Amino acid sequence: MLFTDRADAGKRLALALRHLEDERPVVLGLPRGGVPVAYEVARALGAPLDVVVVRKLGVPYHRELGFGAIGEGGARVISDDIVSRAGVGPHDVAAVERAESAELERRALRFRGDRPRLALEGRTAVVVDDGIATGATAQAACEVVRAQGAARVVLAVPVAAPDAVARLSSTVDELVCLSVPQMFRAVGEWYENFTQTSDEEVVALLARAAAPAGSSARTVARNGTEDVAEDLAEGSEEEVEVDAGGVRLAGDLMLPVGAAAVVMFAHGSGSGRRSPRNRAVAESLNRAGLGTLLFDLLTPAEEAHRANVFDIETLAGRLGDATRWLRRRTPVPIGYFGASTGAAAALRAAASAGTSADREADTDAEVGAVVSRGGRPDLARPRLGDVRAPTLLIVGGRDTLVLDLNRQAQAELRCENRLEVVPGATHLFEEPGALDKVAELARDWFTMHLVAGAQAAG
């Protein structure tokens, strides 16, 4: 079984866990890669989401050999047998535990901020990871969860090594694993997209899951703390079905009070409307008074066929249809924010709306500005010269191949344009402060070309 990405794995795993709904479980993701999987599981089960932060206690002269593990709330699991056989004295045990306790507290604060840990006493705890190779961390997490008072411990993963499944099955109340391949070598081999999960993604997903149901306030995670965007409290956020030429696409529309413009997000391959990176940018735009529409350009069935995510013509057509749908709901200027292959779709859609003939025939498809994050504008050829909307290209300084492609594409643009390079950033802008810089650049570009432009025209 091959998974598209962690979100896809989480959705499939959730189907296998439906029998737990009546138990009202708590879902716990193992940071970092397990959290995107756990997010989808918690969402499908209507369950609260948290992280289970554990630290292995390693023998001082052989760190890989663990003699125990600790978790939050004073949870402590010690193997007296290993302590005895390894000759670890009481002072060594105390020293290792002190060092790991400090790191435990730091990581818990980083991920959860000032939210309290979810209570597990008497509850069914579903521990989720993106896959299991050796199972050492998963076993420690389950033992810690048991020590924290969970009445039942369920370990759930998309894929695992056969020997790990055999060993772990006896340590938990239930083990759910979708795929146990005999030729298992590494978890990442069973994902098409297995890019590293950043701390920022974990923080953003936990913050979103913790937001009260129906709340219109959006939470942005920054440096391990949470700042609620108070200016959104009076706005409206709703789940919508976008009509894209007769195809119904799931989306989230956020309109702050008095929003002067709306930005539509076109996601890249292997991503969707729940992309933590794009949501972080959207929240920055919301705080600046801009509306946002995050929606999936493909249906779940279409996403199962990998070739569809590179069908730029179809994606651009959907984006144009969605723009007309949005125009019927709000008359304000509309911009596009595209990431990776989604940037190509955004530029292709803008090119179609930019030609004079198309513009006269279909003003509802007009777009006022485009921002590309780590985009592939080269995939919008040969229509780049038809784009009329002011276009900002943002690329990481260490994303050398994509940077070269953006420079070549920029030479073909005939509209107002700018290339911004974020120093030290890689393709996913995972480095500290890199995504904040992207959000800042996008906010300023849309404010200048959508909001200021509309005010000048008025």
C-alpha cells in the first residue's frame, strides 16, 4: 500500500478506526511526523488531538540502549532489568532523567504553548505515528500513555515492519496497521511525499485542532505560543462547497469584517486546503484584513491518481471556475496565492483572464494579483506572457533548481513582477522565520495591488 502523503495516510487510517468512535477517544500524535496523520484521524473521529511527548532514557555509555522513558505529568517507565544488567547507578539514572526532563518540557512547550495537556485518566488513547521501523519510540510512548492513566491504549499506524508489529502487539490493547510489507526497509519508501514535518507544522495543526468548534477566530502559532487574531473575532469562517464548472470542491472561506479583497489559494502537488504552511500564510493575510479561500482543486477520487496533480490545464480551469463562483459571493478584488505546481495553475488561470478577448467576455474571472511560493511558473508556459496581474515570485535561496526556473520564467513575464529570494530557505521554507517572511511579502504585495488599487479606483 502506497500513501500519497501523511494526510492521505491519516484519512485512510481513520476509516480503520471508526469502531472507536463510541469510546470517545483521545488521539495522540507522535511528533513530528505522526501529527499530520493524527490530525486527520482526530478530525474524522471527532476526537480531541494532542501530542504525546516522550524522551527515552539512554544508558550513559550506550545512548541507543534505553533503560526507560519519561513523559509529561511525571510519567516514568523504568526497566529495572536493563538498569541492573547495564550497571547504571542511581546517580546516573538521576542525571540522565534530569537532562531529558528539561528537553521534554522544552518540546512540550514548543508544540503546545500554554494549552494544558489533555487528561487521559480512564480514556481510550489512540497513539498515532506515520510508520514504525524499530518501534522503540512507539513502545515508549504507549507505556508513558498507560502511566498517565489511559484505560485503553490503541497504537495506530499506516505502515510498519513485520517484526515491530509482532513485538508491539503484546504491549498495547489494540494495534491497527494498514500495511505490513514483508520487504520493509524504511517508512519513507511507502509514501510518495515524505518530506520532513517541521515544528511549525506540528504547532499549527495542534492549534487548529484546539480551536473551539464553529469559532470564527483563527489561531496562529508563533515561537511556541499562540496569539489569537482578535481582529477576526467578528468575521465569519465557513466550510463551503466551491462550484468549479459543476464539480463540487471542499473549501474553507474566511472573510474578516470589511474585507477589502479575497485571496484564493492554489495548493501544490501532494498538498491541500489543510496545508499548515498555506494556512499560516492565510492567517497572516486575515490579520491584515484580507479574506482567504483555501480549497482543494481536485476531488478525493481524483487525488488518488498522481498524474492529476500535474494536469495544469485542468487545475487552472478549476481555479478560473472557482473564481467566478467566488465573484458571485463577494464583489471585492481577488488574488491568487500558489505554491509549487499550484503556482503554475494560478499563473495559467491569470493568463486566461488576462488576454483582452477573455477579459471582455468574462470579467468575473479577473484576478488582481498573484503570489507564487516556491512555485513552478515554468509549467505555465507558453502563456506566461499573457499574465497581466502583478506577480510576485518567492523562492528559497537554497532551492537552487526552482530558483533557476523562476528566473527563467520571470524573463517571460510582461506584467509588473518581482522575484524575492528568502536567504537560507529551502523549498518548503521550514527554516526558522522563513515562512514568516513569505507571509510578510505576500501580505504587502496583496495589500498594495488589491486593497490600495481598489481604493485608488474608487
